[in-house]
Amino acid sequence: MQATTTMKFMRVKIAPEEYMRLPEGERLFLFQMLHFLNEVRMLDIVILVPNNQLEQLENPEKGARIARSLFFMKVLAGVLHEAWKAISSTYFPLAKSRKYDLPKVSEDALKNLSKYFAKPDNLVKHIRNKHAFHHDRDRFSEGIGKLLPGDDLEILMSELDANFFCHLAETVDNAALLAYIDPSDEKLAFDTLFDDLLSDVSVWFKNFAGGFCYEVGNRLQSKMLDEDFNVVSISEVDLPYFVKRDP
């Protein structure tokens, strides 16, 4: 049993008759932003948690966890790309007809997002189009071309079908992605990937979306309740790749 500690939470409750008073476009955008905030935070956890004990692990568990984190980073890129599409297609038109009193951190985040996505070769867009939701045949050809002598094609499996892993297939896909970022330095490419997705774009989005939801929520009547919940320290959470089924 993992040790827990008590943390204070605020529960904000807004009745249907309140949020239905919002103009339709604003109401839909509010729910979109709340949904994207959920998805981004869920992905943050499954990307970061499996790496807590990475240095103490050995292959195949270590390699499988790294591959899984990279997979979720690609999914995160896709989510952030869709979130930006929602912001650019809905928020900017809304802001033309209404002045939103966003906190400065949210305004700055929106400026950073605008600059980032204005670049036609931004990394989020590339990952979304080539690696996240589209299995581009050419990228596998490129990755296979970078394989070295001794790169055996190995497949791990057990009686439990959850325990399936082919490391080389992920190596091929991820090699193509990392080579796109920096063909001469794989570690620098991985650091750039991490910084782009988790340190920059993800944080900017959360700062903007959080500020927008707060601004809209302040205009609605709500009930606020302080509650205590038991939570586990994130440094103590583990998420193995290979598992067994209890009898």
C-alpha cells in the first residue's frame, strides 16, 4: 500500500441553467478547453510517471517504458494540434466581439502559441501529420535505412496478450522522428522533443485555457467547496510495462 498525504482541493459547481446562459459559441469553446485540459494532464502523467525509476531498470522493461512514453508524447502532439485548431477557429472570432479579461500569463501564453504555430515546420504539426495519427510508410523506410549491424528483429510475448513488445519497430519509427529533429545528435533531439511538447506548448496551452475558463467561470454563479483528498506522491507512482494477471 502506497503512503498518501492529504491535499486540499476546491470543487467548483456550476448549475446547467447557469452555463446554458452563455452564448452557444462561448459555451462550446468552454467545454472544448475543459476537455483538452483533461487530456493534456492525463497525458502528462502517463508520459512522466513511467520514468520515475528508469535508471534502476534494465531491458526489456526499460526500453518498453521509453517507447511507451514516446508513444504518448506523439499522442500529446496530436491533442495540442487539435487544441490550437479550436483556439484559432473559435477563440479569435469570439474575441473580436467580446473583450476577455485574461490574466497576463494567459495573454502571454496565447502570444507564444500564435508564434509557435505560425511556423509552418513546427514540431507539433510534423508529429501529428507523420507520427501521431498517420502511419506514414516512408518514415518506416527511412528508419529501417538507419539500422545498424546487430539490430535484431525481436518480439517479446507471453501467455498474457498485454505483454507484447517489438522494440525494433519502435526504434525504426522513433529514429525517423529524432532524425527529423536533429540528425546528428539523438540525445539533443530527444531533449528538444521533450522541451517543445512538455515544457513549452503544453504549458502555454494550460496557461491560456485555464485563464479562459477562469474568466468565463467568474461571470457565472457557482458554488465553491473546500475538500480534502488523500493523494500519492508522483515520485512514488510506478507504471510497469510488463504485467501479470492475478488468479
